[in-house]
Amino acid sequence: MRRVLISTVSVAVVFAAACQPAENTASVPAAVFDAATTEQLSTNPLLAEWTGANGGQPAFDKMDLALVKPALEAGMAAHLAEIDAIANNPAKPSFANTIEAMERAGDPLDRAMTYYGIWGSNLSTPEFRAIQSEMAKKLSEYQSRITQNTALFARIKALHDTEARLKLNPHQSRLLKLVYDRFQLNGAELDAEKKARYAAINQELAELHTKFSNNLLADEEGWVTFLTPKQIGGLPASFIASAKAEAEGRGKPGMYAITNTRSSIDPFLTYSTERGLRETVWSNYYSRGDNGDEHDNNAVIAKILQLRHERVGLLGYKTYADWQLQDNMATSPAEATALMEAVWRAAVARVGEEVADMQAVAAGEGARITIEPWDYRFYAEKVRKAKYDLDSDELKQYLQLDKLREAMFFVAGELFGFAFAPVDDGSIPVFHADVRVWEVTDKASGKHVGYWYLDPYARPGKRSGAWASSYRSHSTFDGPETVLSSNNSNFVKPGPGEPLLISYDDADTFFHEFGHALHSLSSTVEYPGLNGGVRDYTEFHSQLLERWLLTPQVVDTYFRHYKTGEPMPKALIDKINKAATFNQGFGTVEFLGSAIMDMRYHSIDPAGIDPRAFERQELAKLDMPKEIPMRHRSTQFGHIFSSEGYAAGYYGYLWADVLTSDAAEAFAEAPGGFYDKAVGKKLVDNLFAVRNAVDPRQAYRAFRGRDATIDALMRDRGFPVPAAGEGSK
Ligand SMILES: [Zn+2]
């Protein structure tokens, strides 16, 4: 989806729009703007057309917080005026004067939202958060005014009901269906009183979602554990160096800072020999948003759930999950739950084995302990060494970020025919000196495809984790628009002249996010609205790309020792492959703990819910292994509470992984393996380039000749494959 940040309802209804040559809009009366809007449209740099080669790029060098509010307000007013002109057009509804006109509208706001998204995710400050809190409500109100525009929906419905007569091509037909469904699912058919309540709920939700993420960010920034030189036992040298720099940056020279983010706690918990400190760091991290202070998210969650439940009730749905799964690949909450349960049993059984292995290692070392959650990563690493003789730190010495980036470009070249060339520094504006930009072209024709931005390093005000976003998506219906795609990570910036060595998991994530970027870049759709994601399908493309990380072509050339430049020894590669199913119990259970809780939260009537108690009680019912917390505990589960992006949809990662494993086997079985030209072409044509222009189930069948089954996923994780007929989808 192009505009995730504006999405206060489940599906963004703000359509990306192309530049609008006046002659193409002749069938729609001109929109009328008030004086203030007109003034902003012509003077505010955040609303201005992008300049530069190939359709221009955002003017990140002109970002100024003082411009945000007026830009958003004028952008919304302008878009609403355009929508009114479309809705009140005296001419009979046509695909061109309604759906295409909607696709074309809202361009200035789209541009302003690009900057707004950057501030929100990459450059957040208390000043910006204050603006965000204020604007969340206004953006929601604006969105409701579009989805609840009776005259507009009447036109969409008229087209939908007479579609057979319209002679649409398949993509146009798909777009009409998607637009119609979105409006209907967002209350377009409600009576006036219910519409008002619906919009009021969305406004309140928008504010609560913002509050949730700001509380979480405050707990990530506010809790730092400082270590003395005596407390760094076991930690790898590279981690010590960055923790030292981090402490210096926070005014504590000579100490070492463990920040309250996943990229900092993960290595600490894996290597630190200080068990007491591991407990402290673990507890700080897993109690984010749950400390009973002003940043506590429990009451926020309860209110969010109640409002969501009430809102879908207005539309006649029994639960939020029933409503949310209307347009997903899984057809019902029951179908999604069945998949999770089929995997859950095998994963929990595996955790029992993993803990037994760890307990044995601890006993062998004379440690008289019972494995606690803050011991899991530490002893798992020891088991990894003992059982597979695989040392994560040794592995890391062959994983340099720059080389991995080159590896991704190589894969993109082989599979998608893309070439990446760095643009000259300063020729394309960036929002931070660390961001770099590459031009993407088609290798065979030299044709411009788009630009790719990389923002690799952590900084205060940047949200944790890694993600991909697009500043502009592909379309052709109104003249060609090329893609501006971005990948963002939180690697700790190395000292000057030092190589950035990353863990194997981080290398995997780096490929993952690049998969999202390639999905954007490969789009060939005609309409911007067909670039949107389907929640339980959208992680498939990124997860699949991870499979190229361990291909011999990548390993042999790009996994190089950072000092000697030697290729990774064959023995080490064999060990990685042998250890592929290692710790799958942990990974699967921590994920499913969150995914199942998400579905339970959204499958009940949440009146009077106490999230802390509900979490405890439901995890107990599940027999959640006591050594593993949810990957995202409720009060920190931004996927489902900082927006509706993954609400009742976190299972989608697993759903997509079923497709991933199954599709990967298609490559593994092909004569050319992962670089087989025929399978590669089928993949790009059927599953990447079409974005959401083809129903995902149909698209998958066109690629594979059948539906995916759960079997390949179970094999990949080293779990028993269910008997025929069980768990297929
Ligand atoms: Zn992803």
C-alpha cells in the first residue's frame, strides 16, 4: 500500500494519483479551492510538484516542521474539493469520470504525506509527535468524508451494478471491485446517524493509535542500561564498540549503552555472561508499554479494541476479525486459525526439545539454573555451537553490509533484469546524510525503472526494526509514473573506516525488505490503486527473496571475510545449512504467540477487557512455553495497535510463509535451481509485476499450477509433515 501512514481504517482509501494534464480531466468539472488552499498549493514546498529527472523526487532538503500542518490541511482540502467535483458531476457515471478521476485526485496531499511519513518513521521528535497527535484526528475525519460521501458511493455502486455493460479490461474490473469493496467495508452504505458514529470512532482510534506508538517510542528511548567495563563479559568486540559509541553519544563516556530496542537487546541477550543484567535488559524490553506509568498502553489497547468492535458492529459483523478478513487470501478467521493451530502443536513440541538441550548445556557447565526467558538466546547460542559448531560471531565476519547490498543487486539483476547504479551524491535530495540513492534500470533495454533509497542506520527518533516504503508507485493510465522505493534499517553505524558486520538474521531481514522494494519496482500495473497490498499475501514476496541469501552464487561471491577477503569456507556453509532448522521452536512459538493473541483479541466482545490479564489467561490456555514471551507483547504490538495495518492480520506472515516455502520448492525442483530462467519469469510475471491487479489465489495458481500446501513449510522448519488432506489451503 502506498500510503500506510494515512491508513486509520484498514484499507487506505487515499489513492495515489498521477500528475494531471488538464485535457484528461475534461469529463470532470474543475475542483474549486478556497483562497487559503490555493495559496498553500502554490507556495508550500511540501505540496509542490517534485522536480528532478524521471518524474522528480521528494524535496527532502526542504523539510521544515512549520510547513507540515498547513500542507496537510491544504492537501486534504484540495483532495476533498476534487472528490466533490467527481461526486457531483452532472454527467452520467463512467469508469473514466469516476474511478479514473479518483485515481488521479489527491496528488498534493500524497506528496505532503510522503514527508509526514518520513518524520513519523525516520526523524520523529517531540515537536513532530505533537503535530502528529493533532493531525491524526483531522486525517481520519478527512478520510471518513471520502468513504462516506453518499453521492460518490452512488456513482461507484452504479458502475459496480452495471459492470457487464462497461466493457472493462480485467485490471479495470479488478480496480472497480476493490474500490467498491473498500467503500462498502468502510461504512459507505450506513445511514446518516451510523455514519456519524462510524467517523467519530475512526477519529478516536486514530488518536489512540498515535498515542500507542508514542508511548512505545518513549519507552524505547527512555530506558537505557549503562554498563561499566566490568559488565561487558562475553560481548563481541563489534558490539562493545558500538555500545561504547552509543554511551558517549548519551553523555556517558567510558560506559556502554544497551538501548531498549530489538537490535540492541538481541545480541546482548545472546552473548552477555552477566545473567542478572540479562534479566534487567530482558525485563526492560518486554515491559515496554506495561510499566503502570504515563506511557502504559493497557488502557489504550482496551479502548482500541472496544471501538473497533463497536465500529464493525455498525456494519453487522459479529467480530472485528470477521470484518477484517473479508478481502484477504484466507477466507475467514477460522481458516487462518486452523493454519496457526496446525503449526503451533509441532512448534511447542520442538520448544520442549530445545529447552532440554539448553538445560543439558547449562548443567554441563555446572550452572545450577532453570532456563528462564532471559537465558534462551544465551544458551541457544551455546547449543548452536555445541550441536552444529556454528558460531554466530564467526559467521558475522563474512557478512558485510556493503557486500550484501551488492549481493541483492546481483539477485535483482538475475531474477528481475534490474541494474542498480549509485546516483551522484547531492543530485537527489535525502532527508539525512546517511541515506544513499541508486537508480534502477532495466538491464536489457536501459530503460529507467525507478530509484531506490537506503537508510541503514539507527538514530534517535527512528522507529525500531526494518521496513520498506514507497514514495511513488507505478502507473501508466495517466502517463508513465516510475517507482521511488525505500528500505530502512537500524544497524548501529560503524566507526569511521570500520566495516559494518551484521548477524545472519539481520542479513536475512535485509534481503526481506529488499523483496518488498523489488515488489514495488517490478510493478507493471496501469492504475495506482492496483499497487495496494493484500494483508496475508504482502509478506510473501519479501519472505521469498530471503531464499536467495544462501544460494551458492551469493555465498561464493559476496560472503567475504572482512579482513582477509577470503570466501566463506565450505565447511562453514555446510554448518549453516545443517543448522537451518535450529531454534525453529523458539522462532515459531514467539511469532505464533503474538499471531494467535492478535486473532483472539479481535475475535471476542472486548467489553471490560483488561489486556494484561487477558494476555496472561489466553497464553495459559494455549500452554505457551514459559521460557518464551510473545515476540510482541500486547502493549508493544505496534503491528496491530499503532494502526490497523496488521490487526487480525499478523497471522499473514505465516500464511505468506506457506506460499513462500511452496514457491521456493518450485525453484529447488527446477533444472536451473533458484536462477532457473523459466521459473523466474513465471514468478515475476504472475506474482510480482501484477501487484493486486490479479486475485492472489488465481495468481498463485498461474505460477504453480495448483494451490500451496502446508507441507513445504513444515519441511523447512523441520516439523513433521501432516498426513494428506490435513492443513492444506
Ligand atoms: Zn515484510
